[in-house]
Amino acid sequence: MRRASKVDANHTEIVDCFKKLGCSVLSLAAMGKGVPDLLVATKGITWLVEVKSGKSKENELQKEWAENWQGARALVRDTQGVETVVKLMRSFPKIGHG
């Protein structure tokens, strides 16, 4: 039996900030196996986001997963990081119907 996934202390604050900025957010934290914590979308652009607090570092599974992922991915530690990621996501042309 798999133990409950551990999330960083700032996970809820980060999710709330993305939502406040008008993003769709789905927590993937329960997946484990190196998969980033969040699926975040805005203006038809979707990124995977790893949440870390303080000076915590990615574990080996997270590093390996990131090295093999060919899509957009970010790591955020605070609301300033969220704002930076959202600004970057919105700098791309709108895709699809979202």
C-alpha cells in the first residue's frame, strides 16, 4: 500500500495564487514517482509545476522525471515565482479554445 503523498508546506498558498491569477489548477501530488505537483493552464497553455518551499531540493525521482520530460515545466517556491510563471505562460500565443 502506498503512503499518502507529502506536499510542501506552501502547496495550498501556491495553488491559491495560481487560481487568483485566473489559472486552472489540478493537483497531481498524489501521483508521486517524480511527477510535478501541479498541472496549471491559462490561455490554452498548460505547464507542469513543481512546488518547493524554502531551500528544499528536488529528489532523484523528480530530477530524473524532469530530465526526460519534453513539455513545459517550472519550479516555484513562492507567490512571486507563481506570478513569473503565469506572466511567461501568457506571453505565448493563445492555443485552442480555452
